[in-house]
Amino acid sequence: MANKAQFEQVLIDAGIPVTEEDAKKVWDEIVKQEGFEVKNNSPFSPFWRLIKAIATKPALQATGLLASSVMPNSFVLSSNGQWTDEHGAARNTPRLGAIKTQGNLKINRAASDAELIIPKGTIINSSPLNGITYQLETLYDTVFTVGVSEQTTLAQALIEGGAHNLTGGYFNQFAEPIDGVSVVNEDNWIVRAGQEVEGDENYKLRIRDKFATLGNYHVDAVYRAIISEFPGILADNIVFDKNAPRGPGSATAYVHLTVGSISQAVIDAINNHIASGYHGTGDDMLVQAIPTQAQNIVADYWLKPNVSDIQNELNECIRAAFRENAAYEVTTCSANSRFSFSVLASELHQQFPALKSIKFANDDIESGLWLPVIGSLTTTLRANA
């Protein structure tokens, strides 16, 4: 634990030994103060080593537990796990649970001369991503009457988590194909973003913000606490513009998802919630999806000898860096930050052993109050010299 030394120092300052050597010194001092004389004080005396061990080991176990667990977990900032849950419960702020992604899918059929019913529970697959196929199931029967060739249906992820918040186009096939019928998730398809069980760091931020004192950061703390309770929106994914965007006293909270794009339906739900009474008197707070700026990504890559082309996997990994999927572990772009293509290249080498070299034509992206997204992605395999 990074702050263990800090808590050990508190014990040392209080005169409590935290090492075996110091504990034995204290033991010797106590023995001397009590007038107990030991004739065989040799460090090689089995009896004397046993007595010191009996006194020292339990004491060090207790101080070790204090410094590594009890003391740090007494503070929200350094707590973890169930201890953080206890802090949250004491402040009436429970940890957010896991939620399944819900969203609307567009279904089209080639022929519309007969009625068609696609039953509730029909499974829709995503394109494979790093060996993973994400799945949704329809929540209601989808009914096509005669003459109707297009319908929208509500679907839900089979399991909880934010990885199903994929951008448009990923969910594009029925698990069991239906002749003449296609399906796809379009942009802004998400009705309710999915999320995992809330992690400690985001939870501690919400606990802090929920009970922040009034002052210069009132807008940030209070509204971040409200907004971050909505599924899929982490506290770190909220950026404030307090430069009076709509005149004096106004502010805008820009939000985004960790994976995928946030839909207008989610934005409307947050604004309606705030407008229903969860705002300060006279506040002019508006929540919006964070602005984006499209980037045209161009890269040449070379492969090691006698390996299969990895262009599709390479492209999806690059897209993961721009929050389009969560199938690869890479550094993602953020607002008000610098996105490094050299770091991305390094992570691609770690992800794909077959990759010999990759060269991006792009300079690093220095974002402001906006989020970089992919406008176009062009990767070209080059022959080895």
C-alpha cells in the first residue's frame, strides 16, 4: 500500500515499534525497568529467543494490521472494498451496481408482402472483437405487418457491463440468421448505458462530491454527484464549462461514456432529473453530450515474416483507443488532455506480437473541451524491405 509508510510513521511518532528490532528493544527496556535480571542474555539462548518471539510477533502483527488496513481504511481517500462501502453507507451514498445496456435496434426486411414476427428473446451478435462476441436480446416481439419493411426494437445486453455500449454498426447479425432480414445498432442507439459494479476510485469521488462544502466548487461537486449516478457515466467523464455559456450564472456539464457515444435519450433523462428539483435556486445548469472533433487516422504498418495479416484486429484496437469498443486494453483519449500516438504504437506492439513496425502520420492530439473521435481510419500494410 502506497501510504503504509505514512501510517507507520504515525505509530512511530506515538512510540509504538513497527519493526522486529525496535520491538525487541522495547522488550529489553521493559524487562530492565521491572528489575527482571536474565543471567543468560545471549542472542543464541533458545529460551530468550522464544520469550522475545512470543512478545514480538503478535505485537508486529497488530501494528502491521493497523498500518496496512485499519488506519488507511478509516479514511475515504485511502479505503478500499467493503471499507469504502461502509463509508458510503454512513453518508447515504451506496455503491452503484452493475447494469445491462439497453438500446434500440433497427431491423429491415427485403420483402414486406406478408406478416412477420421476430419473437422476444431473439439474440443479436456483434462483430467479433478480440475474440469476443457481444450479445443482445430483444425485449419484446417485433411485429411487421403487411407493407412494413422497417421496425425499431428494444434490446438488452445478456450480461452487465459497459463493454456492450458499442458505437453504431457493431451489432449487425442475428445469432440465428433470418432470411431477408437485417439488423443494426445505429448511432445514438443507447437508451440506458451499461456499467460494471462501481469501482472504488469512482465511488470515492462520488462520496467526496456528494458531501462537498458550499463554495467556489459548488457547481462541480453537487452536479457531478447527481450526474454520475446515471448508468455508465463515471465522475471522471464529466467536464464543466463555467464560463457563462448562456449568460451570467449559467454553466454546462459535458458528459460522455467510457465506451460508445452517449445518446440524446440519456442526456434528456439527466436534464429532466435535474430540472425536477435537483438543482440550486437560480441555477442555470444544462447537461450536454461532450462535443467531438473527428480525426482522420492514417498509419502504415509492417509485419514480421510468415504471419497472417492483422489489419482488422489492428483497426479495432485503434478504435478502442477512441472509445468505440472495450475489447482491447489501450490508453483512451480524453477531453483536456494530450493523446500520444507513440504510446498507442507501443501498446499495439504489446497487443500484437506479429507487428514489426507501425508509423502514424498523425501528430499527437491536444484536446480541449471536446473529445477526439475517428472520422476515418486508414491502415496500410507495407512490404518489408
